[in-house]
Amino acid sequence: MSIFSFFNKTGKTGKDSIVSSTELGAGSETAALETQEVTPTLSISQEWEISKEQEYVLKFLSNDLPPLQVNQLSLAGIDIEADPYTGDWNVQAFFRSSLERPFTMEKAELVLQDGNKETIASQEFDLSELGSIPALSNRPWIFKFKKDSIQTAQVPTADWSLAFNVQSLVPHALDLDISWEEALSAEKKSVLRDLVQKLPKLNSQELNLTGFQTSFSEDGNLAVSVFIRNGYSKQIELENLPLEIIDATGSSVVKGSFKLAPLTVKANTTKPWTFIFPKDTLQVSNPDLSRWTARIPN
């Protein structure tokens, strides 16, 4: 990625956002007092070919940034330029580290906020592209927000900030409704957690249904248990859920629509839920449920 057509101004229109390194999983190996201040310095990758003029601008901007306390990571917003052809926004920022060791980040969602702390854009970035971040360093980077991730037409010119969505880095977890929490034994809860951990990884902006259990009651009603998987970094509330069950032969066993109270699924979690289909709604009298799929019908 080229950064050399940007960072051409010595002014700074954005603000800084700071988090503890432990919040982002970068950890800490130092026993230094948290209140101790350090001053990270400019870090330019050896793979970049950069002119003396560009290096001067970057040094000026880097040297003008405030100190950090130890074991912090920061995104210091510099400027935003909109691409007139694509509508994407090129956000100039420094990825700053006050850790005393190098480290590498992975994928994380970043959010752009205006002066009122309202989110105006959000997008997942592969931060490993920045390379290994040296100890006590400020690494310049361009974060390209795609047009479809931007929620406003106006590019902010002051007091905006680029921030980590810390929730996007929290490990995906099982989210049990209180009714399930009270009804299940510790052993059954452990089984569900193991099932969730073995499921394929969700995309960051994905809502997914995965079936895990079916049973027929004595009166012939079909109970279907599914995992509602939320890959978003914010909670969702389901008030109405259409659902279709497909058996091993590819036949549609049953379709139905369920009104919920609503059902809240926390950010980056999987919630199990059971849906009951009455016997008289079944389209197949003796379905093959050795393999089956739960899906939202078209």
C-alpha cells in the first residue's frame, strides 16, 4: 500500500483515541507504573521508499503528537481525503504503541466518529498489513474506508477521531438466555460452549443460523434448536424470525414465522434457541433428519 501521495500537510484535523494494550490483546510484559509517560518516535518500514520531503512531514507530525502512558495503543487521526472517483475515504493516521516490545495486530474493526462521538463509518481492517509495530513507535498508515461503510456524505474537517472497536476483538462466546441458564446443568452448558467453539468462524458483519438438535414430542410437534450467531460488533434484537427446515433429502420439512419478545443476541456471541413447529404445519410426514438445515426462507 502506498502512503506517499498522502500526509502532505503538517496540520492535524483529527483527535487521538487511546486504549490499554491489554484491551486489544497486545498484552504487556513491563512492570512500569501505568502513569509513567513515554514518547513514541516515528517508525517507517524498511520496505517503504520515501522521499526526504515526505519523511520531513511525517517526522513533523510524529513529533507533534502527545506522550502516551506505558502500555497503551493509540490511533492519532491526521486528515481525511475523499476519493472523488470511488467515494472512498482515505483516513491518514498514526498507529501508536507505548509497549516496550514489538508486536503484530490481526483483524479489527475501526470506527470513525465525528466531533459528537457519533459513528459515521465502520469497517474491518487487516492490521497485520502494517507489519510488526516496533516498541515505542508511531507508524503512519492510510485506512481506506469503502464508500458503502460510510454513513454520511460530508467529510469531517475537525474534531473527528479514528478508534478501535474493542468489542470486535473479544473472543466469540456463548450467550445463554436466563431461561436456558437456569434450566441447563453445568455439563450441558459445557457441551454447548464446545459446540460453539467448533463452528466455522463468522465474518465480522454476518448473522448466521446453525441447527444443532431436533426432536418430536409425543403429539408429533417438531422442536428445532438452533444457534443464532451474531458476528456484528453490536447487539441485535429479533422480533420476527421466518424459519424453514430442510431434511437430508433436500425436502422442505416445514416453514413458519415466529414472533419473539424481542430476542436479544449480544455482540459477537451465539445464542441457542428452540422453535416449536406444530404437527399440522409439517409438509413431510416422516422427514430424514439424519442431516438437516435451518434457514431463513427466500
